Amino acid sequence: MRLKICAAACVETFCGGPVGAAVMTLTGLGAMLEAGCGSESIGEYSKHCVSLSCAVVLRLIWCKRSFHATLEIFRLVRYTNIMDWQTLPPLTALRAFAALAETGGTAAAGARLNVSHAAVSQQVKQLESHLGVALVDRTGRQLRLTAEGRDLADALSLGFGAIARAVDTLTGADADRPLQVSTTPGFAAQWLMPCLSAFREAHPQIDIMIDATPKVVTLEPGGIDVALRYGAGHWPGLEAELLFCSPLVAVAAPKLVAGMQITSPADLVRLPWLQETGTTESSDWLRQRGVTEARAAGLVQVPVNLLLDGLRNGQGVALTVREWVKHDIAAGRLVLLFEDPDETGYYIVTRPGVLRAPAKAFVTWLRRQARQTVSCE
């Protein structure tokens, strides 16, 4: 029997770092990757899609082989094997190990599963015996996962998380949970909040929680549904879709730089700087351009809602997203000093798998709103 799994629940890249994991879906759990498959086999099965479950990582660990391929290759592959369920470890052992990895100790894992710590320890040892691989390093005072253990823990987290979300969706258990969105304070203030009334009018039944923070928040089941992140679109294990392009720019008020000859980023260390509280953007930007000299006029960190006001008032140089200051530059209120290559922007970032209905509606609205307000030029 030939099994084809749609790429809607496709995988994170296995390339380079720790072995990744695919989304384990209720319908796609039967798909598996034979560890002996090489690039020739991959090339034969083009134009087909695959969803790989955490069973793939188990198979790779058993055979102690590394599998390197890109996400694009996986999306063009069809596998024809059916999982031999009798070769997989017991589900109770996998649950025990997943709880141990999540909590960091057998006692806490036992409490989570409502069993004794000894039962958890026994199940984990049985799992290691089944796989023939050490998953836990017991040499220190505290248990630590081995590299293989971390690979498996990551796979199980995605797999069990996907199952939990699917069950919640089928049973309606998460129907009343507000839509949770994580984004930067700048994006929230400059783009999301001014536009959000349109979404509220179209979907008044959807409650929303917006977590505006410069920190990269982990997307976990039952937590953040959608993240709006700035970067180049590379967040391993997550799906990222470009919302709009807008590179970083270094800008200042004309009166601050009047009479100065600025030809390189090193010339900016003589000027005062403004930076959003909780970030290191300007320091990172200067260091990446070989500027290690201390800023002679100092640095003032301010909330994002005060950053643009300070810029316009001539209180310092700042890095910001071009989209937020393009009208100021055009009107002559700010001077464009430096601009990064147009390779970065804001992305819609989600966990692999099917989105909840509120999140799906929000993502659809984001795409439509971005087309109306900004474009990648």
C-alpha cells in the first residue's frame, strides 16, 4: 500500500545541527523514513510531499546514521513504506522520557504522569535498552540529556504537541482560548495596532492577547499561536512566511549630523545613540561592521514609542526598520545614513501543523492587510 502525506504538515530541516523532527499527525503517523535512503532515492521520487513523524528520528538513532537534506527536498519526496509498529518502543516509555525531558527530573516527571519516580526511571531505562542508545547522562548530580536524548526529546515534543493540538481542535477544547500573538513592540506600535481594528470588525468573536516584547518567545502548544518576527526567515523547527520586506536603516535628524562627513559606520561613534529598551540592535550592528570603539557620546535606551520622537528631535542616531521612517526620510525630517541590503523583513511564524481557526483567520487577514499597506520593492 502506497501512502502519500501532504506537505501541509511538513518537516523542519535536518540540515547541519541536531536531528530535527516532523509533525506527528493523526493521519500521518504511518509514514516513515528508511534510514538507508540516499540522495539517488530522493531524486527518483520528485513532485510528491511527505510528512515525517518522530518515528523518523527513532529510526535514525537506531541505525546511528545522520541524514542531511533540505526542507525543499523533503517537500519533493514520496515514501512508500508503512511503519512496522512492532519495532517501535512502547508508548508509555516514550511518554515517560518526554515528561523527563520536559521537567528535568524523575520526580517531577512522575508527578506529571501520576506515577512514581521509580516508574519513570524504569521506563526510561527500558527505552534506552530498546534503542541501544544512552538518552540520559547520569554521571553528575543532576540528570542531563545526551545529544541523542535531546534529538528524541525535540521530536517527541513536536509529535505529542501536534497530537494534543489536533485532539483539542477535534473536541473543541481550545475553542474559548484567546488568540495569542507575539511580536516586537515596534511592530505592535507602528503596524499591528493601527491596523487591528479592521480585524476586530471582521472577527468580533475572536479574543486576542498581544505579547509585545523584544524577546523571541518560544512557540509551544497551548501558548503563542502566531509570532510576528523580524529577520531573514530562519527559525529552525518553525514555519516562516514573509509578510513584508523592510531592511534596517541608520537614521538621524538633519540638525544632529549637519556639517559632518559620514562615510562609514565608524563615523557614527562620535554621535549619541538611541536604542529600544531590551535590545542590543545598535551594538550588534556596529560590531558586525567592524566597529568596536566605544560610543563617545553614549547610549540612551528608551521604549519604542519614544524612540522615533527622540530621533526627530535630534537626540541621537538610531537603527530602525525602514518602513517606520520612510515618510520621515521623504519629508526631510530624518536623514538616511546607512541601509542594509533588502534581505530582511517581518515574518509570520507558526508551529508546523494545522492552525487553530482563530489563528488561521488572523494569518489570512495579515496577508491581505500587508498587500494593502506595504510591498516588497
